[in-house]
Amino acid sequence: KGGENTSSIVAKSEKSGAPVRVAIINYLRILEGPVGGLKQGMQALGYEEGKNIIYTEYFGDGNFEKMVADSKDIIQNNKADVIVGNPGEGGQAALQAAQALGNTTFPILYMLSFDPLAMKLIQTYRSSGNQVTGVAVDLSYLTAKRLEFLRQVAPKAKKLGVIVGVSVLDITAQKG
């Protein structure tokens, strides 16, 4: 079980002369930074936008169901060779769409997830167990360093406030 890997997508594209078609499912427009990094990285590997790679961006604007619908449309109508979810919520939507369609091979990449296991993007860190792969970032180890730094710059502080982007975390909890 598993999806078509990136090297086979690239090989198929090179053989046919057709550009690699990448559909990017963005959860929020404000999170577009990683997309620029993806495009720069692909350009560094010799991919020229419009020539041998085509990007099509979809925006969920925080609406998970819209991302699922867009992903279903992409898969059903062969609009891309790979879906890139930005961040993990985009990957979740694409995986949900693929599963609803009974498609276990369409390749899905998530750009960033703090916990792909909790988001049910993967089954284990050793093997996703599906057609999904991506980048997991665990920043929890920085908590102690951040508190240590805070103690140095504000040694007399007695209270600490934390601001969290609840809407982003909320969709993970609801849809994960």
C-alpha cells in the first residue's frame, strides 16, 4: 500500500514531456510562506514554472469542507499529479477526499504538521501506511529554552501569558 512516489511522478513527466502538475491546497492565505519555499526549492532542482512544472493553488480560507471538495475535484478530474497540503490541514483534506473516493494511490504531501499522528495523516513515523508523506516539526523541545530566556530577560516576572491561534488548532482537533 502506498502512493506513487515523487521520483516516479518526475520520471513519468520527463518521459512524456509533460510538466509535473502540482495542486496546492492552502488552509489559510496567511500561511503561503512555505509555498514560496517549495517553489524556490523546485526551481533550484531545475524546475521552471510554466515549463516543466505547473502549480495551481486552491484556498480553503479556513473552510475544511471546501478543501475536501477541491481535493475531490482534483483527484476525480485528473487535474494534478500530486496534491500538496499547506499546512497539515490541507493534507488532511486531501487524504479525506482520496479516502472518500476509494483512492489509495494519489500522492499527497503535507508541508508542515506539528503532529501528523494526531492529525491522522500517518499511522506511524516509520511508515505512513498510506499515500501521504510530509514534514513534521516538533517544537515542544523549545519550550524549556523559551522559558529560560524569558527568565533571563524578565527575572521578576510572576505571571506568564500564552497566545495561541485557536482557529488553526481547533480545526486539527475537530477534523483529526
